[in-house]
Amino acid sequence: MNQTWVQLAYLAAAICFVLALKGLSSPKYARRGNALGAIGATIAVVVTLVAEDFDHMPAILVAIALGTAFGVPAARRVQMTAMPQLVALFNGVGGGAAAIVALVEFLSVGDDSGLGALTASAFTVLIGSVSFSGSVITFLKLQGLMTSRPVVFPGMQVLLPVAAIASVGLAVGVIGTRSIPMIYALAAVSLLLGVLFVLPVGGADVPIVISLLNAATGVAVAASGFVLDNVLLLVAGTLVGASGTLLTLLMAKAMGRPIGSTLFGALSGSSTLGGGEASDRPVKSLGPSDVAVMLTYAERVVIVPGYGLAVAQAQGALKELVDLLGERGVEVSYGIHPVAGRMPGHMNVLLAEANVPYEQLKEMDEINPELPTTDVVLVVGANDVVNPAARTPGTPISGMPIINVDQAQSVVFLKRSMRPGFAGIENELLFDPKTQLLFGDAKDSLAQTVTALKSL
Amino acid sequence: MDGVALITIFVLSIFVGFEVVSKVSTILHTPLMSGANAIHGVILVGAIIVTGHADTDVELWLGLVAIVMATVNMVGGFVVTDRMLQMFRPRQSAAKRSDA
């Protein structure tokens, strides 16, 4: 395994990974970067397969074929709206694989391994298991198979630290005693820890958790490099762990919330824990033809899209409306909140899918100064990212930077119902005198507005 | 390889990991996360090694499960990232594609 040519091939793969991450950070080279990463991974796997005369070779190849048969169609067919949960799932199985690798290595050489490798094994099982079960819960939340609101039950404030301490204790026990039942117990408690860790994280904070778990899997893979004395696993895992940690901090910064309150806020009662119930306070509603008139006679219109747009698959209808308005001389741009959608940058992906020109997309800092001189803001399926409650202290989203839609001349919300957004808190802007609401499915509403506009 | 050498590589890799993504724009957060996610699928290498050395049925089956999981992570991860990035293509080439 440690022949020179294998090590050199691993070095080539590691270089590919560094260049892949570098490329993925710039719009121009992102796709090439990803391809380079795939090439590096392929080199690594092929070299590993031929470097040594392994037992069970047919079974290994069948397992790889099986994994490809699951992974490729899932990645090809997934709707772009459902992509965050697929990434979470892919991350989870990676973490699970790392935990199993360390477990199997422990079972086969447990008695002979040195203290360093043993410590790394216990650590990999712990982190890998947390990442696996945490990612599965994230997947269930995003897929709508369980509530997206924070789940807190009595005693959780106690149970979470107890599980954390128990898993660290078991890890130390494994290192001290090399006991096989104990490493299975470690895996079980760590799985529980992952579940408890993600359950109280609510709504809008889920993307940050995916990013964090992604970094955690990277760290687990790096630790497995220590276990197997494999430099490539060490380098690749560390790269992902470090870049993932930085990315998580950048995302938390984009949301204006410290990472601690994102993760543990619900436990101390200050997180995105909201009512989730529909309000019955009076609002002004209007019809599609009214919206068409308002938009046509406006000079400047800003569209603020949110996850509701993606759910309704209304990107195409929205683009049609914007193109029509453009033909009539209305200046239209999109105001994109950094965390609109379910992951940072998610909305940019969705709008790019609908062929919206890049120049029309404006980031929050760019659009906010323009809002006081904007005639109409059309909010399509967004809520939390325009909620002025973020400016007053003491609310679940306090401190999150928002798009200052309330400064525009008038606001039209396209909403399915009066239910609050993902963060589960009421939006005062809905009851503002300059706000009007068009109820219904975003795609239908936009199509009706387009029809009305054409007949004007 | 001795422990100190491994730790040296580990520490230097941390700096490289921080450095390469330090200037990423918000637009690319999602594809970057997804691409990094695919890269840690290289745990497949580890899964192949432990499975190839498996002595008992338990080790073999656990190893094979790890191979399937790691392959899903790696292959699926790169494919889904590529799909995301496909949508960021410049306008001209996107138009050409729909003409073809």
C-alpha cells in the first residue's frame, strides 16, 4: 500500500482536490473545479483498487456498482428545489461510511493498534455517527417528512449534554479497554447525540447545520486517515473540514446570527421557535388584474423571491412576467437575500435554471439603497427575509439582515395563505397600509397576472 | 508514516482549506458546499482498504455497506454539483444548447 507510485498518485489526487475547492470558489472556474475533483477522486479509487491484491474483490466491485446505481440517478433526477436535502443525505452516508471504516479497522486490528490510531478510531466513530444521524434528521426536516420547526421536549436541555458527555466517556473507555461492545455502544450513543443535536434547530437555520455536518464528515474522514495511516484521506478530509468550517461561519455571518445561538438557541428559548399558526388579523387583498395594473404603471419594480417561489415551480412564470414588464419599459430587478431558499445561494441556482439574466440579480446590500425609490416590490413566496421584526430585539430572527421592503412605495405579497414563514413568526409588514396581498399558488397567481398584463 | 509527519500534513492542510475558500461569493456557497461534500466521499478509498482486509463476515458486510455509502456520497455528490453549476453557464451557450 505504501509503494512510492501509490503515494505519488495520492499526491496528484490531493492536488486535484485543492484546485477543485479553489475553482468552486470562483464563478468562472467552478464547473472545471468540480470536474477536477471528480478526476482526483477517480484516480484515488482506481489506484487503491490496483495497488494491492485485495480479498473479496468481486464483492467490492459489486458494492461500488451498487453505490453508483443509487447515487447517479438520485443526483440526476432530483428537483433543484429538493437539492438541499439530497446534499444532506449524501453527506450523511459519507459520515456513516467513515464511522464504519474506523469500526471495521478497530474490529480487525484492535489489539495491535497504537494509542494514536486507537484514539483516531474512537473519534471517527463518534463524529461519523453524529454526522450520519444528524444529516438524516436534516433530510427528514427538509423533505417535509417531519416538522421543520424546532423540536424540544422536556428534559432535552439535560439529555443533550448527557449524551455528549456519555459519548466522550465511551470514546475514552474504548481507548482504555479496547472493548468491542463498548465501541458499539459508542456508535449507538453518538447516533443518538446526532439526533438530539439537530432536533432543536429550527427552520431557517437548517442550511447552517448542513454545512456544519459537512465539515464534521470532513473531520471524520481526516481522522480515518490517521486510523489507516492514509495520507490522502487525511488531506482530503482536513481540506473539507477546514473549508467547511469557514463556510459555516460565513453563512452564519450572512444570517447575522452567532453560530451558538443558531445551534442551541431553541434550548435557551431564543431561537426560531415560532407559533406557526395562521393569523386572522385583517389584511388588504387584491386580484391579479390589480397587480398587473400596479406593475405596468410603475417605473421601478423589485422582485423579492423566496422558497415559496421554488416550491410552486414558478421561476418560469416569474421570468415571463419580468420580460413583459421589461418590454413595456419598466425597470425590473431581483433582490436576492443571501439565505433566500433553503441554502445560501440556493435562489441564484433556481433563477439561473429559469434563464434569468445574471445582471438582473442584485444582492441584498446592492438592492437595499434602491428600495426607497422603488414603486412596487413584489414579494413572491418570501417572508422571513423581508420581516421587519428582524430589526427589533427579542424576536426569533433579531439581528438577521433583511431586505428593507418596507421602505418601498408599495408592497405586493404573493402568498399561499396567512401562515407565517419557515421561522414561524408573524410578519408585521403584511398588516402595513401600503401592503396588499394576492392569495394563491405563486405559479397560478403569476400566470393570471401575465394574462391580465397582456390584455392591458 | 510516523505520527509527527501525519500531524504536520494535517496542520498544513487546515491552512490550505481555509485559504482556498476564503474569497468565495455568496452565490457559490451552495455549490461549494456540495462540491466539498463530494470530496469527502473519497472515504471510499478507506472503505475499499478495510473491506479488502476483512477476516470475518461481520467485517466484510460492514465494509461492503461502507463502500456502497461512500460511493453514493462521492459519485452522487459530483453529479449533483455539476448539475447546479450547469445552470450558471453564460447566456450564449445556454441559448445554443436549446437550439441544438
